[in-house]
Amino acid sequence: MFKYLKFGNVAPMHHTAHYVDGRLLNEYCFTREGFEEPYSILYLVHPPTGESEQEVYREAAWGMPQARDSAVLQRRHFRTRRMKPQGHFISGRTLLAFNDDLTYGVCHPKKEEAAFFANNDADELFFLAEGTIRFQSLFGKMTLTAGDYLIIPRSCPYRFSFDAPPRLLVVEAKNDISIPDVYVHKEGQLKMDAPYSERSFQVPEWDASLFESEEPVSIIRKRQGVFTRTHYPENFFQMAGWDGYVFPYALNIKNIQPKTGRVHLPPTSHMTFSGGGFAIMSFLPRVLDFDEKAVPCPFYHSSVDCDELLFYHSGDFTSRKTIEPGSISFHPSGIPHGPHPGAYQNSIGLKRTDEQAVMVDTFSPLYLTANSETLEDSDYPKSWQENPS
Ligand SMILES: [Fe+2]
């Protein structure tokens, strides 16, 4: 999405006959925004239209999230680490919140699934909080480790395999997830003052075990919230090569450079990715604000146009009581929030923070799902009181 990749054997000119070992290959263009934006071209052994059978797939139930019954407007806290592993990487997702731009949830799969999944509704962003994942996709393979963001373009088939159940945060973006324009110069290279460079990212490698296999595959696709399982009598992924600008990529949170100011910087200074209707920020270990009177703790604030979801990944969360790794706080727009009692004063003079957290700010209000209720810490709204009753 931010640079050109080329693997295997591709035709010298696009849209021309390409033979390998005397066999005419099937040019498959994978395009975005109609035909106006980035694309990749794959050279498949079999036509991608060769499905043998299709059926509605009912094992995954998160395609059409339902809002929970009306609830009071207040700050909320969800403890996701207490969830038991369930299902697989397609079925085992629990959505917590959604609006017209995105869905937001967690995935803690118990078992592997051989079928591939393609989300035709949305780009997807995963944040791998725990575990190691072997990722395979139409564009190649990657090994993901804790702290990795993974961005998957819409309609790209992929699957996860693992030795131990991983824990993931997952965001579906109805519009593009991309690197913020402000980090990219007019030639397309990442600017020198961006919080990462091209070298910071992991991109797919050629996956001979998939692209050179003749094993038939199944792909489960989601469109308009409905899942369809498609069987192929041959290997959909068998190919000679591909090139282009559309592919999944990963970025480990440790490879992002944090920013520090003389006084506390607003969260937007820590933006990692932009999405249509939302932004994703990474809070990283860093030297804290260095003015002698600086208050390093976040100031009390009301972001009157943003709902805020903050996933606490690791470290010492000094501004919040009762928070643990895997916690998610939800602060709706316009509700004042900030550090817990004592944290504001105690932060003065601190030199460093080691916390790692991922924030999603949405520009349209979120609905909470019924599933979110089961993970909620009902005492959280009282945690700002000096002496909670
Ligand atoms: Fe906030």
C-alpha cells in the first residue's frame, strides 16, 4: 500500500498473454476504488471464478452487530483478558462497539481453521496483543509477533495458524485504513519526520507452500454482514507471481518512534493509521514532557466530537486505577475524563513512561453491543471518586 512489491514470474507488460511452461496464465487484477487507486496483478494457474459450490456459512455470528439496550451515558471499562478462547479466527470474534464507519472487537481463537477468510465489507486492522501467528494470504505469508499491527485490504483471503491461542484486537473499517497523508510526501515516500519509515514495516514473502500447492481450498467471504463459504475444486492461490501496491502489511508497535514535547502533547501527535471516520494512535514507552512545570499525565478533557476506545497493551498505566493489560476503556464524546485521583499530582516530575496502548478515536458516535456488557467492569465510573461508595 505504500510501496511496490514484485514476486515470481509476471508478464513484461500488463494485460498481455503470459505463458509459463507453455501454459497460459490467468491475469487477475485486484483493484481499489474502482480502477482509480492502488492495484496488484496476480498470474493465477486457475481462473479465480472456478468455484464448485457455495453455501451460506452460519458458524460466524458477528456479521450484523446489534446495539445493546439503552444504557446511561458514562465512562466504561471492559476486561477482555478474562475472556476464554473461543471458536477460530473467523468465528471467534466478539464485537464490543460499532458505528457506520467501523466495528471494534476482540478475537481470542481457540482452534485453527483450514478455510481462508475474506472480508469483502471492510479493510481490517488487527493488533496482536499476545501470541505468535503464522499468517497466509493471497499476497504471501508473514509471521506475526506480539505488538504487531496487521492491516489487511478488503476482499483479501487470509488465514491464521498458531501453536497457542493468540489474543487480538480487531477493527473493521468500512473505508480505507491507510498511513496518514501528512506522513507521505508527494512522491509517495514516507517523510523523514514520520514516526516510521518503509523499513519499519513487514511485508509478505512468497509462500511456496500455498502458491505452488495443488490442494483444493475453501474461502469464507463476508459481504453485507452475510458469510458465504465457497469451495474451489483446485487451489485458488496457485500462481506464478504477482506485483503491485495492494497487499497486507504489518508494523510492530516497537518500531514506531514516539514523540515527546516540552509539555503534554495531544493524542493526535501519536497517530499511527487513519481510517474513514476514525484514527488510530499508539502510546509508546518514551521520555516524558520536559518543562520543569510539565504535568505529564493527560490533562482532563472533553473531546466533544470523538468517542474514544483505548486498549491497554502493556506497562504501568499510571493515570488509571483498576486497569490491566487487555483492558479497554470507552470514553464517549463530551464526557469529561482524565487521570484518576492522585495520578495528576503524582505524575509531576516523572521522567519516563513504559506504557503501550492503542487508541481508536471515532468521529461518529459508537453503539455498544450486548456482548460488551458481559465484559464490563461496573465499578469503573466510580473510580474517579476519592472515596468510592
Ligand atoms: Fe481522551
